Amino acid sequence: MLLSDFDYHLPEELIAQEPLPDRAASRMLVVDRKTETWQDRSFREFASFLHPGDCLVLNDSRVFPSRLFGHREGHGGKVEVFLTRQESADGLRWSALVRPGRKMRSAERIVISDDLTVEIVGRGEFGERTVKLSPKGEVFDVLERAGHVPLPPYIRRPDTATDRERYQTVFARERGSVAAPTAGLHFTPEILEACRAAGADIARVTLHVGLGTFQPLHTEIIEEVKLHSESFVVPPDTVAAMDASSRIVAVGTTSVRAIESDPGRLQTELFISPGFRFQRAGAMLTNFHLPKSSLLVLVCAFASRELALSAYRHAVEARYRFFSYGDCMLIL
């Protein structure tokens, strides 16, 4: 398979730049795999598609302000440091993307604020850098003050105070993601209560979103794709809830990857493409994803490439809002 087989045309004006005032006001394209049909619905109707015996799986990872802006020590040039994966238990050593990367050599220091400097200590496989943080105080407290919300590059505006709340699910609790598990952004406490009232059990996994989820793929041959490793946990009570359920409804591609990975490993590089045999996921709620991305390939594996891309073309024609702050798709 070729990466170009997972492409579609998206007018730029359909890329959502702001969240809706109401989290639950998004449109929802409901795709039925058995009948190969779809319906235009509202996310407020989500609970009506759940039944007693369902297990709704949420990713409770919490986004932290992982985008840092500063300057080279002794120079005036601006530098961006995007922390992508924690490499040490004390939170001081990270994998990161650094821009402009070509000018930044090992041992260079970047001044972020009066409380934080960053030193480049190594180079990674895909252009990442290994960096060491030197905070004055507890590292995550300093990052909360000095860091910015890691909005994706297709959101062409600076982050705001509003993004600190809205680029976060209402059920987020385990800090560690550098991008939101965006299918969960639509939920409100009221919608979650409606899911329980419909008879669904609600279980949680934690998959910390990193480069493996959102970085562009580096090869045209699908069978040669290798994703970055991401840390995840599927707690025993979630395994028990899934085992006891009649259907597992996964919220987001990150939840799918977590429950389809070996829960004993704690790190996953799982790349799901057409031909993959799903062992857990019986339905999936997901946002609309970038062309030729690993997330779109996963959706095509779950719904079939032909059905998924046909549904995407309909979403474009019907003027759905795309990507992180956009509308969603429920695949049954």
C-alpha cells in the first residue's frame, strides 16, 4: 500500500481555527460499516448510539504546556523548543523538536525565562534533539508558567488563555501529552452522564500523545512505516470492564491504539493499517484527520479505506469542520 492511497482534498477554510463556544455542539457523521452508509447527526445525540453492555473507553491523558519560546544564550535569535517525550523520571531530560534545528548544536543553551534554561545534549533519529531542562523550582510548575499550549501547526494563531481549558478534555487527569486526544474534546459532564444513563460502563486508559500520533509519516510505503514509541497504561479494572462488555466503544485513535496494544509492555509503537485484526474495538468516535496521516490510515483500517474516504469526501462537501477543534465521526 502507498501513503498516497490515503489522501483527500481539503479546502483550507474547513480547518477549524477556534473551538466552538459549546463543547458538545459539534456535528457528528455517523458511519455504519455493515450498510456502508452514513448520517449527518449532532454530537449531542452520541449517547443514543450506546446500549447497556457497552464499555466506553476514554483516554485520560492531560496536555501540558510543552511548547517553549526563547533565545540562544548570548545571541538574539529566537528559538522554539517543543518537548515531545519525557526521558527521565525527574522530568529534566526530554526528546524535543527544536527550531531552527540546523543552527542548534550540542551544548548550546536556550534561555526560556528567568526560571528556565534548556541545554541541547544530543540528536535523535528523525531530527529530534535530546535536551536537559534547568528550572528554578519544580519542573512542571515552571513549565506551567513558561510554556505554551501545543496547538497544532494548522491552527494559525498564537495560543490563548482559553486554549488552556479547551485544548483539554474534561476528564483529563494524567499529565504527559503534547497533543490533545481530540475526540474527547466534545464531551461535557452532562454528556458523560447521559452515556451512563444509556447503560454504558465508562473506563479509562492513559496514552500520552507524542510524535507517534501526530508527526508526518516518513515513507511512501505503508508497510515500512515505523512510529515513535508512546507510553500507555491500560489499568486492570479497564481490562475487566472490557472483558465484561458486549461492545467496546473507543473514544479516539489513541484509545484504540492503547486497547489494541499488549497491556504488559507500557510502550507502544503500534501502527494500525488496513488488514489489521482488531481484537477489542467494536466502535470508534474520532475527529477528522489530516490527509496521509497515521491516524487516517487507522480509520481506514477500521472502516475500510473506500468507506472512510467516501465519508470524508461527504464531510468536505457538507462543510464539516476538520481536525483538532473540528467535528467528529462515529464509526459503528
